[in-house]
Amino acid sequence: MDYVKNVTKDRPCHTGTWDDDGGGGGMNIKMAQLKQYQGLPLQGKVLLSQQRIRQFYDHFMGQVYVSFSGGKDSTVLLQLVREMYPNVPAVFVDTGLEYPEIREFVKTIDNVTWLRPKMPFNQVIEKYGYPVVSKEQSQYIHQYKTAKSEKTKNTRWNGNKWGQGKISEKWKYLVYAPFGISEKCCDVMKKLPVKQYEKETSRHPIIGIMASESSHRQTLYLKTGCNAFDLKRPTSKPMSFWTDADVWGYLKDKPYSSIYDKGFERTGCMFCMFGVHLEKGLNRFQRMQKTHPKQWDYCINKLGCGKVMDYIDVPYH
């Protein structure tokens, strides 16, 4: 416990964007500290996360909210926050693409604001294109296909002077796909409703993402720490140093969505194809055919996701 208390002791956090080491320190120091935090026992992580929540809450005088998806990570986050501040609202974006089990679970939680996007998914893919491979690659492919300048097309095809920002060699053939490809669905269906909510309420988000989920999220953590006070859109990510094992350890004997008991590890939008080509064994669409056949049929046949996965050689039966 002395070790835990030492790691979680109060530190200055308003001296810069990166709060976890007092606003200073090089990237190697920050990585070492992230590893130190990730190695804490669960009790230590709970204490450290609640310290970060308290800092963010106090800084904005309680004008905060919890970004709540109904998934396991945001379920833990909401419980951590409300143990300290029971009246902090949760915000759930009802895109129409959530698993029914997620929506039913969200309905059991008090003080949740439900938001709806102005454009449904079928209109998003018709206007912009399908979400495939990854958000980054979909963005680059969309920008290449819609570019008005040869400079932009060249950058997306060959990369910048450091060779970055280009369509991967593996996916360049998608430029010629007979359907649109884009990363816009998340912006239109999730980010825009949330931005409108923040504008109307002046509240700032507390988000349940973890550095261990991807290299991109780890990089963001190393740049901003848990509490990014000085960004244009200040955010708190107080579970950044948690892992999946920590989440399930915390949720032991606590309520969570029943979708996880059906073998699903990912509970985002049902019809999102980001990363499906990387899934081993039964992928999310093959599992969906067994557990949610009506939604599977609508997705594969009505929305045309089947033709997209045929094109990228991903099974869905």
C-alpha cells in the first residue's frame, strides 16, 4: 500500500497539457511512467484514476460528463465517477447501430442523456462510403478519390517527405473499388451529436479509453497524459493505464451488458468493418449471423456490407 500511495500522490497537473508528471519529462520518461502505472495492482489503479477524475472535475467546477457507450470500459468509468460524484450525467449516442443488449443495458442506468445523429448509417455510406480496414486507411483512400489537387493525391499514394500519411501498399487496390470508402461515419454519427451537446451544456467529457488498446491511443496518452486541460476540446481519460484484465477484474460481481456473455469482445457499431480482417476464428459478422440474424441480414444484404467484405476477402457466413 505504501507503494500505491507513493505513485498516486497528488502532483501538479495544470502546468501544461501533460498532467501525469507535472507537465514535464521526455517521451522515454512518460513511457516508463505509463509502464509503472500499468503495473499497479487494481486497487492502485482505481485510486489513481479517481485522483485524475477529481482533478478534472475540480478544474472545470463540475461541468463534466461521462461518455457512456454501454460497453465494459465506459461501464467501469461511470461507476468510478459516480462513486465520487453521483450526479455527473452520462451521455449515450444512440446511432441505431448498437447491439440490442447494449441499448437494453443503458436503459437500466440512471441519469443518461440519449443523443441521436441527424444522418442514419445508410445515408452516411451512400454519401461518403463504407468504413473498412481502419479509420486511417479509409480516410486516406477517401481523400485520394475525392482530391482536387494532384499534390494531395500524390501524398496519399506515396506519402509525405517522411513516407508517412499514405495508403498502405496492401490496400491500394481499394482505390478502384466499385463502392465508396470513408471514415466519416464516426464523425457524422457520434462526434457531431456530442459536439452539439457540449456546446449547449458547456460540459467537458470523461472518456473510458486505454493506452493498451492500440498504438494510436498509446501515442495520444504520451502526448497529453490522462487529463488534457489545454486542448481545444479538453478531455479526461482517467483509465488510460488500465488493461482489459483490470476492467474484468473490476467488473467481477458487478452489472455489465449481457452482449459479452455471447462471445463478443468488441461492442461498438454492429456494422463497422474496421479491423474485421484481423479477427481470428469467427469474426464479428459470422458471430452476428448466429446471435442476431435479422441485423446480419440487413447489414449484409440491405446495406451491401456483404459485397464490401467479398471485395476485401473477409468471410461473413
